[in-house]
Amino acid sequence: MIFQGTNNQTVELRIIDYQFPKITNCEYDSNWPIIYLNVKSDFGNWQYTDPSLLVKEVLEIIDWLKKIYKNETPKYKCLEFIEPNLAFELINTGVDFNTIRIKFDLESKPQNADDEKDYFVDCNFNNSELNKIIEGLKKELKPYLKRAVK
């Protein structure tokens, strides 16, 4: 799943496995997928692999994007998570497109990052592009849907 940003920036987000694939009976440990990011941005290019989102948090991103797609106001302008590595912020809403900022922090920043600097990629999405993003995230998540707690 690739988020196309402004200025030819891109954020590739893939779910590649579970952090603990053999643990299926713990609400949190059973549901930490490993997130792979490949970022090409105005701040440089880097890759990142870490279990930084829970399955339910990926579902929150999908629901948040669906609200924007439907021209509804999402509950939160900025979507943040338990692990504060990634955030999604609604910067601007418009008739033709919405601007969403993907923010990187802590481990998801480039290895040589300046701790005083913000790292992000802005993306302008029309509804067709938002729908592609939503469907792409669903496809990424499908093999990793929340496992039942025994």
C-alpha cells in the first residue's frame, strides 16, 4: 500500500507478520503486526520495520479515512496510537481533496534524525484516491485480522 505524497514523496506501508506469531491467546501480544515503512520524502529516504500499530489501530485508520471519504468530521483531527511512532493528521479538507499528514516519531524517524525536527509527508487525496487507500489498507490487514482471545 503506497501513500502518494506531495512533491513525489511516498510512504509505503506493509504488514509483514505478527511480532509474536505463536501467541494467540493474549489481547495485545497476539495482535501486534510488524509494520514495514519505506519512506521517500523531502527529509530523505529511509526504511523502518517495527510492531508499531495494533491490528485494532490499523482498523481505526481505516475508519478514520472512511469518515473523511464520506465528508464527515472524524472524531480526532490527529490519529495517534499506543506506540507513538506514527500519526495521521487531517491538515485540510476541501471540495476536491483532503490533505493528510503522515507523521513519523521515535523509531520511525530516519536513523540519523534530528530530535528537534518534525518528520512528515503530506498527501493530497481526492475521494477516488482515499477509497484506494482504504481498500489497500483492508487488503494489507486481511491476513492479520484480530485474533480471538482464548
